[in-house]
Amino acid sequence: MKRLRLELKKDTDRSYDVLVGRDILDSLHSEIQRLGNFSSYGLVTDEVVRPLVAEPLQNQLRSNSIDTTLIALPPGESAKTIGTVLDLCQQLLAQGFDRKSLLLAVGGGVVGDITGFAAAIYMRGIPYIQVPTTLLAQVDSSLGGKTGVDLPSGKNLLGAFHQPRLVLSDLDVLTSLSSDARRDGFAEVIKAALIEDPELFSILEREGADLLDPGNPLLETIIAKACEVKCRVVNRDEHESGLRRILNFGHTLGHALEAAANYNISHGQAVAIGMGLAVRLSRQWVGLSEDNADRALDLIQKLGLPTEIPENIDPEALLVPLEKDKKIQAGICHFVLLAEIGRAVIHPIPVGDLQKSLQKITRH
């Protein structure tokens, strides 16, 4: 097991451990006890994860004198709404949860975002733990304290920064995922390598599709290195006032693509396509070399992910949700691009120029 530390410079009391390893769910009870005493415990999951991970974990915690109330949410991105958060808060209130209660988010990114947001606003804030059960959540959404839900006009437009007390990522739960879900998670691993870790990029480039095997012994190292990238960035910029924006690499157009496709495309695929477009834009706007652009695109494709907008989606349709993106200010998109592999930069692009660039790079 690797124990990382997400340090928050401005408030070390809110710093927390990130555990990555195999067969470590059994240690969750002792990690909870290390955090202190809580009045009650809520285990929030979804109906898919419930029988696979959540109920066995609930039984294991009960056998170690931690009695949890299990609350199951509907699965999928469509559940990521303020209505679901309000329903969760009502259930917490009905069960007698108070300010000294602890929530456990056991599931993928949707469960983590909903639970974290509810924890941020319930009784003005209660503690929670992230137990991510997807690769995508383990390397990205469970870390850094960004919580929130979607509005019909765009993703994550309601939310709050609320750091967890602990993140525990057990690699063994990844065996319950489909091959497509594991592949989707690697979009975020590739992102971490491209923006700040050329060594991780080299490992991914060398090992390729072999890493999609959940039993691969290198997986713990890969996931830990991706987590380290996010921990370093969040440590330097917790509230996304500057540097943390580089974590949005591939997400600006990825989120717009999800909205344009009515969320009929997975987040991992959307981010992969968004990275593919961002790599091509990097050639035009910040001078990324052709060799590095080709290597980046080849790696995304080597891990079975797309880099092109689907033929049934008009590239100009991306501009409608894009205009509501939080990164658009006064008609300028603060876009994350690659200067080189392992070094991301934030580059201002007028939305009109971005439209022209998209037309150019998507013209076949």
C-alpha cells in the first residue's frame, strides 16, 4: 500500500492521507478510528455498487463496531442533480445525522461528487471520506475537494470546495468494472502524465494496453503517480485560482462534448476526445512539436480511447455549452494546452478564434 499526503499549505489541519493499494478496504475501520470519534456513519453508494462493494463493506465495518446507515442513490450522470442532493440531505435529517456524523462516499465520481456536496452543505458542513470504486474516480474526482452537480445547461455548475478527511483507493474493486470502464479511467491517467509527469507518460507509452489488465502489478505505481500529480497541483492551488486549472486539460471541450451528446458519451471518452482536440490546438497556439503531438495522440489511441469528435456531432454544437463554461470570461476561453509533454500552460483564446480553430482541426 502507498500512503500519499495531500498537503494544504494554507490550512494543514485539513490535509489528509490518500491510500492506494490492493486489499486495503479491510483497513478502513482502523483508518476511521484514527480520524477520531463520530456520532453516526452514513455509507452513500448507488444501486450498481451497492451489492458489489457497499454491502460487503458495510458488513465488514459493522463487524468492527462501526455501524453504518446505507443510502443508495440512482446510478449514472443523470442522478447528479440538486434534487438528488436535497433527497440525500432529507434522508440524513430523518436518520438523525448531526454535525459530528461522518459520510462515506462509496462509488464512482457521481457518488463522490453528490456525497461531497451534501457533506459541504448539510448543517453547514460535515466530514466525509472518499472510497472511489472506479479508476476514473481513484485518480481524479475523489481527490482535491471539488464537489458538485450538473444543471441542464452544463456540468458541475453548482458545487463547493469541501475536502475529504481521507481517500482510500482499493485496486481490487477495479475487477468488478467492465473493460470499457477501466479504459475510460485511463483518460485521467493520461491527462496526469501529459500535464505534469513525463516519467509517467514514458511508462504508459512503454506498457500500453497491458495496463488495462486489472491484475497488472504496475497498476499500483501508475495510479499512485497519477494521484501524486493531482496532490501536488491541489497543494499549490486548492481553489482553482490559477495553476489548478491545468487539471482541466481535455475537460473544457470534453464537458462541452458530453452536453452536446446529451450525455450519451462516457466521461472518459469525452475527456480523451477533448485531449485529442487540445493536443491539436496546442500545435497551433503554443507551438507543441509535431513529434510530441503525435506521441500524445498515439498514446490515447493505444489505450483504446478516441481522439476525434464522433461523426454524428457537429463540432459547432460544442460552442453552445462551451459558452456557459466557468472558464469563459468576457468572451475569452482560458484554455489548457501543452507546451510539451509534461508541461501544460493556460492560454487565452477568444471564443470566436476557438470556433475557427475547431473548424480547421476537425475538417477531414
